[in-house]
Amino acid sequence: MTGEYGLKRHFNGDAARLIGGKIRDFHPTFDVDGYATEVERRIPGKELKDRVLVLAEGLRSRLPEDYVESVKILLAILGDELAEGEGMFNVSWYLMPVARFVEEWGLDHPEVSLDALAEITKRHTAEYAVRPYVERHYELTMARMADWARDPSHNLRRAASEGIRPRLPWARTLTRFVKDPQPVLEILEPLRSDPSEYVRKSVANNLNDIAKDSPDIALATVLRWSQESRTPETAWIVKHALRTLVKQGNPEALAIVGVTGGEHIRVSSLRLSPRELTLGDSTTLRFEIENTDRRRHTVAVDYVVHHVRKNGQSIPKVFKLTTLDLAPGERRTVEKAHPVREVSTRRYYPGEHLVDIQVNGQILATDRFDLRL
């Protein structure tokens, strides 16, 4: 169950019956059938976040008026903590309205609500719900994030990073951290060699967010981490944190991840096949890449699809292709199939789509495909 569309179709009357049935075990007067009927009536035409809000509003109108009592009931249905590798949107997706409940109605009870989010995030996620608390109860919430970052639970450590990402997808931008990411970096400091891949991914994504607005600060941070924490875990975070700057050809980022020699690389014989596509098809990129230098070079190879928009203009999207270690004079053939299908963050429109091959941030070849809808 990935992407906004895959998630949203699950939030319906059946989800209300699932959640309501669990609640009734602890709150016998809960009206499960009325809850499901209301949800079914209100969700048509709504996208994911609005559907989740409908379910949360149905909970608010049927649980005790006292917020603290309602939260106690909701915490009783959470179940076991997620183990490493268990997907929050697969195993415990139905808890999204529970987190939304705390997000919408708990701001007047920050201590109780942050305690609740700590339990929720062990079974689902608090990354969206915690953001209003950052804005309204800054000192208290950031102190909790610092505690979570040192907690034995990998889910809490991950939430400490994910909840304060400046530009978290599907969430409101935390503009205070866009302007000054230093408080975020202080939370991330104890996570720079975290043993959990789940946590490391969040730390890398957080740093990648910071790099988009404050590249010098992000570069200084990962360089220091690389020098002070020579662990595989830190190296993994650094590599993934710099992916946007690497795609942009930032010289410092390229040097930190060990990518060199872009001026000695040649790309030839680029061809897309087929060139005429309809939505749902794939096209295969095929090209030759050569190191013309007398020294070995490691290069980052990406490709850029210039997606045609509704107004006829285009927006480039960089896709990671591969990292190659090329011996002196070595030539290789590279192939990559690119599917042309809609996802939650992108719609396709007909027209000619340019495709660039980019090495160490520099465009070295271009071809195109024509999309017909």
C-alpha cells in the first residue's frame, strides 16, 4: 500500500468498522454502524488527508467530550510496537485517524498529547501530527524530540528526525527550520550512526531537506560527521543526504561521496526505445559511457525527464541511475527501463518529453520520447 492513492482507497466505511470495532472493546457504547455510515456518506470525492480527517471527526463526535478520556480509549487500541522493517502503512495504516485526532484536538493538552504521540509513533507514525506542536509548543516539543532521539525504541528515534523535517512530503513546511536548521541538526546529532536503517533513512532525508535550502550548512555537517564518525552507518547517511547536491553537480558534495573526473567522461549513442508511448508504457534508455582519462574515476550517473505540464511547459525530474567505477579508457553500455505511469505526486500530459543523461551533475546527452494519451 504505497503512495497517496494506494492509501486513500482504504479509508472508507470498512476502515471505520475496523477502528470502531476495536474501540467498542474498551468503550462499549461506541456506535460502530453510525460511524461507518457517516464515513461512507462523507468520503466520496475526497483525497487522502481529507478522508482521514473525516474518520477523525467521526471519532471526536462519538468519544467522550473530555479529550484526555478520549485519548486513553484510543491508546488502548494501538496494539504491539512495530518491529524493524514492519511498514506503518501496511501493518497499522488504520491508526492514521488516531494520530490525526491528537493533531486536531490535542493542542490545549500538549503534555498528554505528546505522550500519546510517543505511543502512537511506536505503532504507526507521529511525523505529521507532531508538527503543529512544534509550532505552538516549541520548547516543550523540541525537548521531547531530544528525548526521543535517545530512546531505545527505533520508532521513537525515527520520529525525532522525521517529525521535524523542514520539508516533509504531504505535510506543512516548517518555515522556522527552513530559515534556521540548527535546532534540527542538534536533534540529529546522536542519530548519525544509528543502527536502525529506518532511522538512518529519516536522518538522510532530513539532511537532504536542509541541503535544498542551506547547502553550506548541510555540507559542513556531513563533512564533520564523515571525519568524526567513520562508521558504515554514517557513510550511508552522508551518501544519501547529499543526493540532491550530487545531482546538481555540487563540487563539495561530489568530493565528499568520492565522485570525480566528470570532465573526462563521454556519453555517446544515447537512444530511447520506443520513442512513442502511451500512459503505462515503458521506454528503455541505452547509451555508451567512456572514461577518456588515464586515471580511474567514480562517477554518478543520473537521467533527467522533462515532464510536460498542462500549460505546455516542462519541469525536470532527476532520477538516480547508477554509480560507476571506470578504469582508464574503459567504456561501458548502460541500459535503464523507465516506466511512464502516474504516481501520487505527478501527472502526465501529452507531448515531447526530453530525457538527459547527467554525469556528476553535467548533462552529456539528450534524447526524447513522445507521449500520447
